[in-house]
Amino acid sequence: MKKNRYIYTITLCALALSFSSCEKYLDTLPDQRTILNNGEKLSELLVSAYPSGNYITFCEAMGDNVTDNFGMTTNDEINTNSYAWMDVNAVGQDSPIYYWNNAYRAIAAANEVLKAIQEAGDPASYASKKGEALVARAYAHFMLVSLFSKFYDPATASSDMGIPYVEVPETVVWKNYERNTVSAVYEKIERDLTAGLPLIVDNYKVPSYHFTRKAAHAFAVRFYLFKGDYPKVVAHAGHAFPEGNIEANMRDLNGKYAAFGSEEFARTYTQSTERANLLIAETTSWWARRFRQYRYSTTSALMNEITRNTVVGALTAIRTWSISSQSYYTRKSMEHFVRNSINATTGVGYNMVPLFTTEEVLLSRAEAYANLGQYEEAMNDLNGYAKNRIKPADYNGTRVIDKNKIRTFFYKDLTEDEFTDANLKAGLIQSCLQFRRAEFMHEGLRWFDILRHKIPVTHAVYNSASITLAPNDLRRVLQLPDEVRLSNIELNPRPSTDNE
């Protein structure tokens, strides 16, 4: 899919947030915009309402899917600084600042669509586009608050600093913004999501590039999982797959994927026709090119820990490859390189990224069931997942998750009489996290599980002591771009020393 390449002066220059590209717009009146007066133009702009930034590079490097793979050839500031939980000063693609800027550009596009619909003579005829714009605006803000604010905690969300929630197009170059609280941001996300979802009509030519009703429900599943509203997680998972066929819509790793080489595997993984891809986005990124060569990447031992050390043993259907038997990976991305001109040797790399998938809906529902005390339902979902991620020849009764299997894997020292429902609940949640870690490896989502569950992360450092990110370390929150201070936005606090 080709992203809409139109330049709109209503992007983050007008919001005073798109700092790296703002200067070239300073002499342009903010109200010189494309006139959005028909459905086709609205549809074109809606394509830009999805962030084109890519969060995978820095999210993977901060988490526990990588280690110091000393000897790999690519040293990159984003990979290196993120691994050490240091602020990344780079502003180019794959950096946190690039994601921030592009998320707000997406929000600006959504706001322009909503304004045009509001001013249209027959706004009701654009109801579906309004729904998509509202859900897209909610998603971009959701990703921003998840990365650049403390993770949602009902005990502190009303005082934790959130991010600016931008709801209208701007008509001035510089404007002061306030950071809403995390709680206030979540309220606005939920408002936009619940208002927009019922309006969506699934009449897209390529559904996977848009918030269809299924994709919007998948977003709701993630949102309510992060918020801890587990009944709504279960409800929206059911709405996403009303026929109850969620497992049948997983990627068929035991079928066609089993015969693929790495390139065909990656190409198929991100195709719009892949049934498991509920929403995919085109991002500007070098991830597909570089991730296997990064110094901070995945070793054989770490790959085994992720894919083999689970409650059911090895997830043998998950395909892995290696470079020189040192960097191990599963290939989920292909780069589309666009040259700057016909004869140019420079250009921009594009990666298609699945933003929401069937597998996430299933595993999120399993975790919600566990939190609700519906243990049989949680085990059914986990067993459904495992059966699709273990080769048929390897799958037998010893791989089935039940109460005793949870006890013997996570609580070996407890007898059956000593094993409580609280232990079962905790073990089922850990099983969900194990499966999520393996399933979403190299997709950046593990970082959000680390934040949700306050999992400490320890990184090895070659010829030096390891470093640890504690559950409440301030560096778990990405730093805002320094230029936001021009809009009187407060930066995130940092530890007083690098060793805290």
C-alpha cells in the first residue's frame, strides 16, 4: 500500500510538536490546506491517520528479547541507547522522537477529517469515515500515552502525567499545550473508541489497512486489557469473532508457513490477505534490514528460553533462523526500499507492520479469563493457542494445560492440597505472558507486557557488570522530544544518576 504523500500544513508544525520538520513550515500560513469536500478526499487523508513511525526497534531493545550479542556488526544509537535505557537523541526513522512526531501527524489528519465532516452539508453520509477517524485518533493517543507516560495504574493514573490529547486542527504555528493526566487521556481514548466503533462500516477495498469493526474491537481488547477492565476484554474479543472461530483465524504455522523460506515467511506474514492480520500499517523503518545484525539482538540461548521454556515445552511450530549461528531470529518483516530518485543510491525503507492480530485477541482473552477467575475458559484459550504453535508430531496429552500442569511447572514445591486458586491464577497469567513473548517476538509488544506487569529487565554487558531496569525505574517512560518545551510541555523526570 502506498501512503498518501500529500503534505498538510496542519501537522505537528501547527501543533508545535513536529520539531525536526517544523522550521520549513514557519513561513506557511497554517490555514493553507487541501479542501476536504468529498468522500474521496476524506478517504485519502484517512490513510494518513495511522502513525507511519515504527516502535519495534526501540521497544525490542529495551525489553528482554535481546542481549549483548557482542560481535554482531551493526552499532546504532537507537538500538544501543535503548538497550541501556538511555534517552535516544536521534530523530530519524525508528527513533522514539520519530514515532512521537508521526503519531501526532496521524492525529492531525484524523482531526482534519472530523472537522470536514462536521462542516459538511450532510455529515450523516460520512458516518463511517467519522468512526474510523475517531478510532484512529484514539489509537495514536493510546500508543503515545503507553510509551511516553507512566503505565496506567488506577491508583496513580489521576496524578501521573499523560500526553497532550489533541482534538481539533490548529490554526497557529505555536500553541501552548498541557499534559493531561494518564487517567484523563484514557477517558478520552475510551470516549473516541466507543463513539467511533459503532459507526464503522466494513466497505473498504483493502480492509486490513483500516480500522474495520474487527480491528476496532481488537484495539478495544488491548485497551481494556491495559486498563484492567477484564469483562470488556472478553466482550470485545467475542465481538471481534462473533462466530467463535478465533483459533481458525490464527496464522497457520503448521500449514503453509511450515514450508516457507525466511523471505516468503516474512512476505506472507505481513500480507493484507493474511487472515490473522486485523490491521496493518506501512511504516518508514530500517528494522527489517538491520534487526538481525544489531549488536543487541537474540542469541541461541535466549531464543531457546523464549520459544522452548514454556509451560507446554517447546513451541516447535515457531520458525527460527540464524546468522553465523550467533544472531537468531524469526523473520516477520520485509523491506520495500524507495529510492529518492530514479538513479539514486539513497532512499527510504518501508516495513509493513501488523498492529493488531488474531493471536493477540486470543491471548488477551485468556489473560482476562484468568483474572476473572474463569480458569477453565483461560485454559481452553491457552490450549487452543498451543495446539496451533506445536507441530502435530510433537503435540500429545503431555502438552495439554490443566491445573496439575500449572502446578508442576510453576509451583513444583507445592502439593495438590497446598496449591490454591491464587496459585492457579498466577500460573495461568504467567503462561499467557510466556506465549505472548514467543508469539510477538520482534514485534515490540513484549515491552508493553513488561510495563503492564512491572517485570524487571536485566541486560548483559560484554566484559562488564549487567544492568537492571527495576519495576519503578523512571527510565521505563520514554523521554519527550526536548523541543516540546517550546509549547510549555513538561519533560518526563529522570533518575538523578545513571546508576539509579
